[in-house]
Amino acid sequence: MDEQGLTDAAILLMSLGEDDASQVLRHLSPKEVQKIGETIAATRTVPRDRLDEVIARFAGATKGQSLFRSDTGDYVRGVLQRALGHDKAGMLIERILEPDALPGIENVKWMDPVAVAEMLRGEHPQIVAALVVHLDADQAADIVRLLPDAQRNEVLYRVATLESIQPAALDDLNEVLARLMGANAAPRAQLRGGTKPAADMINLLGSGNDSAVLESIRMQNEELAQQIMDLMFVFDDLMKLDDKSIQLLLKEVASETLIISLKGATPALREKFLGNMSSRAAEALREDLESRGAMRLTEVEAQQKEILKTLRRLADEGQVVLGGGGGGSVV
């Protein structure tokens, strides 16, 4: 969600009142709730015409949407149980409605990565891998980054080689989840690991940790390390994007994020972005880049990661197609 979308969402929720707004927030992810909460907190006054504009846009966007019941899961569950009986329906319902749900994982998504990493120190790498593959890549990277080097390397190797987690192997994971959130979880087979989740996590480690992890994996399995590298997409790979994709990305990225990110970019990549902006916007960006003094590498890398996260979201939505850092192409 871009800055405009966040502001509109905040204004709309503020207009609903606490009770109705809380019902909406229940359906958002932890990061979405945090971002919208911060935007609401920073909002002091909203002109009447601005409020009318947001409400009108929302009404227009939802005008053609269906008013079918939202609890379709309960509906499917009831129909199948009536048609097939509880035993037969149970197996089918799990496949339809909960193909990869692990009870308790949603609670972990709301937890501070520092607290989760502290709990996972000393746990077997296979157990840690089984947990982090169920999280978003950026949250998983935040947790794995805080683990000791040896444990981090082994965890990501196991993520890359993880094909399935059988119910019997989830017992230890359930104990970890119980300690993290104070609740028991029933085991269920999972299919979430592999080179793609590993590449997504390693891509977001930064600060040299990515190279160290890849080297550790290469020492164990050179072919696997290469497969992961082929799926990674780093900031310099933005040069492979076509102009349309760059323009789409520019609409989604905050100006401050772009300025800081380009401070650490190659001249060619800077020009690629500048060439896809209006002359006025390009001139303003050049002035901002020149006026900024030296910046810490960690700060630049952090903002570059934000752009890569946005790009990955656009790719997941099918708006852009990414090739890997190991020589893939962008269409």
C-alpha cells in the first residue's frame, strides 16, 4: 500500500468510529495494522472535502462488488458435512480451506522478531526452519538475521532443502510455538520449504550475512547454492526491469525511500530511474541526491530492501515479472 493508500485508509477508518474500524482491522495483517495505526496517529485534522473525496472513491470502488456472505468457509464446511458426513468431509475441508495452516502461526506473526529469535536460540535448525517457512520472507529474515552465524547458516540450508514436514516431526515445533504464544497446536503435514523461500529470506538479510550464508550452503551443496542464487533478485538487478515496470515501481515507492536507495546505486541505475520520471521530478530528485551528505551503508541497504519488497509484491500480483540475479530476464 502506497502513502496515498495509507492516508485514505486512515481517513476512512477514522470516519467509521472505533467499533466499526476495529472490525476492519481484524482482517488486516500485523504490518498493515501497524502502518495504518501510525498514519492515524500522525493525522490531526481532515478537511471536509478531503473526507468526502475518500468516501466517494471508496463507494465507487466497492459499488460493483458482490454482497455475498463473507463467511463462505463456514458455508462450505456446513454443505460438505451434510453431503459427505463429518469424517469424509473433514479431510476435504482441510484441503480446501486450510491447505497450509499451522495453528498458532498467526500469533507468531504479531510478535517482535527479537523475542522470537531469542526463543529460537539453541533450537534444532530443522525446527527453526519449519517455523520460519510459514512466515513472510521479510519477517523470517528479521528473525534469522538475529540468530548466531552457525545456526543461521544451517537454518537457511534446511529451508532450501525442506520439502515436507510430516505430522510426527511437528511435535517439537508445536512445543516451540507453545512457548512462544502459550498455546498448543495440532500437528499437520506442510509443504512450504524449498529454494524459493530460502532465496527470499537470504535476499533480505543484507550486511554481508547473505554472502556468508550462501558460502556456507555452497560448502555443503554447490548446486543448491547456485539454484538459490538464480532465484535471488538484488538491487542492482533493477537494471533488468523495462521502463513500464520502473514507472509502476515509482508510483509505489515513497520519495524518501527512493532518494536514500539511489544514494547507493550505480550511476547507470540512477539514470534509469531518472529517465522514467518527468523532467521536473527528475530535476528535483537530482537536487535531493546532490544535497544529501554521506549516509550509512546500513541505512541505504534498509531502504533498498523496502524497494525490493515492493517489487516482490508487484511480482506476486502479476504486475511485473522478475528474473533471478543469476542471469534471469525480466519480461
